[in-house]
Amino acid sequence: MLSSRAKPTSLPRHTKRLCGFAALRELFRNAMSITGIRLIDLGPAPFWQTQAVYHAVAGLMNESAPDTIILTSPRTPYLCLGYHDVYDAVLDRAAVARRGLPVLRRRVGGGTTYLDSNQIFYQCVFHHARVPPVFGVVYAGMLAAPLAALRRLGLDATLRDTVELEVGGRRVAGIGGGRIGAAAVVVGNLLLDFDYEAMVAVWRAPWPAYRALAAAALRDRVTTLRRLGVTTTLDAVAALLREEFACTLGRPLLPGALTPAETRSARRLGARMADPDYLDLHGDRPVDRLRPLKIAAGVFLHAAIANIAGYLVQASLLARDERIAAARLDSNPPLDWSLAEGMLAGACVTEWYEVVAQCLAQREGFAPLGCALNA
């Protein structure tokens, strides 16, 4: 049986200030029973357990099973595909193999993530009948606790687009969720630190300039507690999360352990999540090697190819809310594209070809010609 390391957690004294989430808490209390929430504090665990355990709890959820929050952190690094991800569309298999990184596929959405011991996971598994019927409200309710924990660390954290925790406009957590059987599941992490180089190295990139722009964008749009000047430990953050979940949800957290059935299921699921056939799920879909890469909320990296006046142009376009924030252009034959890269700033992503063609025409003194091969 996987044991719990948690200490008893009841509503903390600062509940009197209602944590700034009085309305959300009241909404959840109207939807859920006021009984306690089982807390499974795994602490540092084998990488597969950090995914398999919450899947097992969700898969066995029924009306008599307790709502559960799991806190954990992987002892060793690994990669985790979102349920809908196509392996070869997001990851470079050769790079993954060179780094010896295991890969799992989870059953909830969200993007592909690099996970390691510098991150703490919170995994909320509640019976769907005991949460509000609108999943956006469920996200807001479950994420109120990590949001409050960040604020107690002295950070001006905000919740953007319901599913993105940010500090100073930069993402500081990864979040996913969905339904697994009878369970409503919201999972996320807080980044004490992050290995940017490892994440960028295993991403599928159509050409070097795209990878370079991805690396710069990742560092610019994703931050960590360490980069924000917060010195803390996984145990300290876990303690904050325990307090804030009890506070924001208005229910005590009761230390518990997995049942024997959940433990057996977790072992089976851990093996399945790493099975090559399951990792290649959706592998029959055409692989779009130029599909946009999400960096953060509203921030995507696009790749496109076009033949413009005899130049085969490879465009790497970083967009914020569909407007180009940065661009890198390469071509065959080579050409200095710095002027066009500057003109692309602020343009709509879908207009990149016209902007570059017009810039080239003005520079070379001819009418724009050519055709877009991909955009």
C-alpha cells in the first residue's frame, strides 16, 4: 500500500479572512458535501506513481468513495504527453532517447510537459456530482488554493483564462484536467525551478531557428519561484497547499492512504501509461510537423514555409494573441531578412506571407510573386 506522509490538516486560523475566495468557497459548499477530503501526501515518489496514482483514484471513484487531493513530486525526471497529443508531432524521439527520459501518457488534457523533482504536483480527484456542473468553475475552485499559496509567498499571482496561473504575466504552473469515469479531475504543478534546456531539446522542431526562438520564448513566458526570488522547499509549499485547499474549499483535509484496490490499479496503470502502443495512441493521424507550439496562455510559436520570388522561406513566428511578437526567417538561397523580421512585429500571423513578400518587393524592386506552401 502506498502510504501517506501527511499531517492532520484542518481549517487554518486565517480562514477568518476567507482567503479572498468567499464566493467560490460558498459555491463549492453548495455543490459538495461538507465532509472531509482525503489527503494522500506521497512526497517524493517514483515518476510513474506521480501520474498513475491519481488515475487509479479517478478510475475507482464512485459516490461512496472520498473526494481526494494528492500531493507529490517525482524523484527522477520524465516527460508526460497530454491525452490528445500525437507523440511525433510534439517530441523528437531521438532526443528523448539520448537523454534517457521515460515518457508517459496521461488521460487528461493539457500539453506535453517535462517534469522533475523541482516541481510539486497537486491532483484533485472529486466525484463529479460533488462539484459544480460547469468545468470552468471547477477549475477556478480547485486552482484557488495554489493561487493563494503563491500570494502567501509574496507573489502577485493571478488566474488567467481560468486555467493559467501567472505572476507578472508569466506562467508559473502547468495545469490540466477533465473527466475520468465518475471523477472530475484537475491536476497541476508549481515550479520551484525548471530545466528549460531539457524541455527545448526534446521538442519537435522543424528547423534550428524555430528551436532557438522556442528556447527564448520559453524563458521569457514561463518563470519559476527561484527566478522570482522565492527561496523555499517542496515541504514548505506542500504545507501551504494543504492549508489553502482546506481554506478555499471550506472542508478539512484528512490524511489517508490508498486502498489495496487503488494500489493494484495504480501499478497496472503505470505500466499501461508507459506502454509503447499507448504512447503511440493517435499515431494513425497525419503528423503536422508545422502545428503551433503553445508556450503559455495566448502565446504560440508558429512555423510556416513559402516560396517567395524564388526564395524558399522558413518562417518561425512567435505570436501573442495572434499578433506576431518576434520572427526569425531563413531561406534558400540565403538572404538577410532582418528588415522583414522587423516589419512582421505586430502583424497578424495569417498575414506574414504578404508582409514578407511586400518587404522583399520594395527591397528588390519587383512585384510580389510566389505561393505559400504552408502557413
